[in-house]
Amino acid sequence: MFPSPLRVYGPAESQRVVFEDVCPLLTSFLDGYNVCIMAYGQTGSGKSFTMLGPRCQEEPALLSEPRGDAGIIPRAAAELFRLLSEDASRSPEVGVSIAEVYNNGVVDLLANDSCRVASGVKRQVLPTQQGKKAVRGLTYRPVHSAAQFLTLVGRGLQLRAKQPTAVHAESSRSHLVVTVTLATVASPRRPSGLPSTPAPAAAPQSDWSASTEPCQPAPRSPATGRRQSPPVPLRTRAHGLRRVAPDPLGQVCATLQLVDLAGSECAGVSGVTGSALRETSCINRSLAALSDVLGALAEGRGHIPYRNSRLTHLLQDALGGDAKLQVIVCVSPGQRHVAETLQSLGFGARARQVERSCPAARKLR
Ligand SMILES: Nc1ncnc2c1ncn2[C@@H]1O[C@H](COP(=O)(O)OP(=O)(O)OP(=O)(O)O)[C@@H](O)[C@H]1O
């Protein structure tokens, strides 16, 4: 077992600093690895702030040039398209789908109803022919810029379930999963200036089987000056993680999942009743199922209970497959939250025992 690095961000640390540690995973994604970055923590502890930024749900579109308190998703969108623009040898197709897990159902947040009005549509998680998990019928939109990407995220957020509680006036009542798909034609890297590879015609089905292609040395980011290889030791080369293999047509399709989990909460403290109480119960059960899955993976158990909740079923390939997983645990420093904070840190410790994980802890400012 390789110990995973643990980074604690204090209350004064900026969103930029947090993103600097996430940034190398984008290079991994471009290099053909599947990646999942998720924020976990009690309600009101700063998960949406970390992943999206402040008051994001009120914005029609998130800024494509991230500034100030912009979170991981807008920064990742900008960095992704910046990196893509730097390499003329790639002719990628980038696509986005956005789903929420609400009351143990998967809802497509980019779907339109029969009148072409944006409305969440329930979907099912089903196995693919490759034995992976996919959401059948999930809307997939090609994007060509960070601005397009973030317009879609803004649109999805308009539909995301929210509910004021005694703890948090804008509490998210669902787990948000933004999936970015990057389809490229597999070819050796070539110096820029040479003719580029033709773009794939359509979003391909992913194939997560193994490849033995060696990794390229990563360049330094002009933004941060840091080398953009993944933080070591994530479960990477040394741990046997592999890039996505090309399909028979030579296409590589890697996925980046950006997950803003709903917050764990004590119904007695958040004061919810009626339908909100049902939401709380579903949120807590799905988070417990997530913790159980990580525990089973950490212990190397033969049976991993992915199917105990829609959340773990949806994230099965990221949790137990060949993805690089980064968990950011958000905690509130207040004394009255100590029980929830300990529970969240316990979750982080559990995630850390899974060889692939690289949890970081974050305090609310
Ligand atoms: N690091 C931070 N600096 C400044 N403000 C923050 C920080 N983290 C969170 N906040 C603020 O705290 C409030 C709660 O944060 P946020 O909405 O991200 O919580 P959450 O964990 O997503 O909650 P829930 O699970 O209930 O949706 C928001 O007003 C947010 O802007």
C-alpha cells in the first residue's frame, strides 16, 4: 500500500491554490486517463463553493475566464481548453453531460422536454457492452470552448434541486455529476506545425481496457509554474493505473467526472420535514453507501456493494475502475459541527486507504 499525500487547505487559502493541486489531473485527462474529482462534506461546509464558486447557482453562465473565487469546475474548463489549444496534434471532440442524483434517481440536467424546454428527465444506469456503467439516454453536448462548457453547467445548475434548511439557505439536495468526455484519435504526439489528426466523427463509447503506452514528460504550467504531471503518489504508473486504450477505430475516449456531492446532515439540526426530510434521508443513505464502497475497496473485499445506491452505481467506474480519483473533504471549523467534521474526516481517511485516492481536507473560511 502506498500512502496517499494529504494536503490541508487553511481558511485563508484561495481557490487558486486548491486548483493548483487539481490541475495536474487535467493533464492526466488529456493524456488519456479517466479522472474523477469529488467534494465531500457536511451541508454548508463549502463543497459547491470549492467545485463551482460563490453564488454560482444564480449565474446564468459561469465566467469562462476564472477570477477571484471561481471554483474547480470553471477553472478546469478554462485550463482544459487552454491546454487543448496548445497542442496542434490533438483534434479532440469535447462533450459534456450533466446529471444529478436526487432521491436515489438519476436526472439528466441537460435534457429538454417535448416542447424543447429545459427540464430534468429521469435516466437509468445500465451496463455497457464493455461491462462499464453508463446512463442510458443521457444528453451529451459537444463543446468547443470553456464558455460553451460553462453555459451548459449554468443551465444544469438552474435545474439542480435546492432547498433552504436551518443550516444552509441554499442547500443542494442532490449530488451533481458533470462528466466531460474527451475523444481523440490515438497517435504518437507530434511537434506542433505538423498536420493534425482528423477529429472523430461522433462521441464514441468508452473503452476502459488496459494500455501499456508509456507516459510523456509533462510540461510546466505557465499559470502556476508547476509541472503538470499528477501529484505523486496518486495511484498512477507505480500503482498500475493505465490510460484508456484506443478502440478498434483508433479513438481514445477518456472521461473527467467533476462531482459536487450533496452534504451529509443531521435532520434534527437542519430542521427539515416532509419532502425535505425524505431528501435528507436519501442523501445520508447514498453517502453511507459511498463510504461502504470505499471501505470495501480499501479492504480489498470480493464483493463491492456498488448497487446499494444510485450514486455508487453511477460512479462505479470511477471508484473501482481505472480512474484517478481525488477526494476533497470540506469541513466546518465550528465547535457545533465537530461530530460531522469527525465523520467527514473519517470518510477522508477511508478514501485514503483506497490506493488510488488523494484526499485533501478543506476548512470553511
Ligand atoms: N472557503 C470559503 N470561503 C468563503 N466562503 C465560503 C467558503 N466555503 C464556503 N463558503 C460559503 O459558505 C456557504 C456554504 O457553502 P456551500 O454552498 O459551498 O456549501 P455546501 O457544502 O455545498 O452545502 P450543501 O451541501 O448544503 O449544498 C456559501 O455561502 C459559500 O459561499
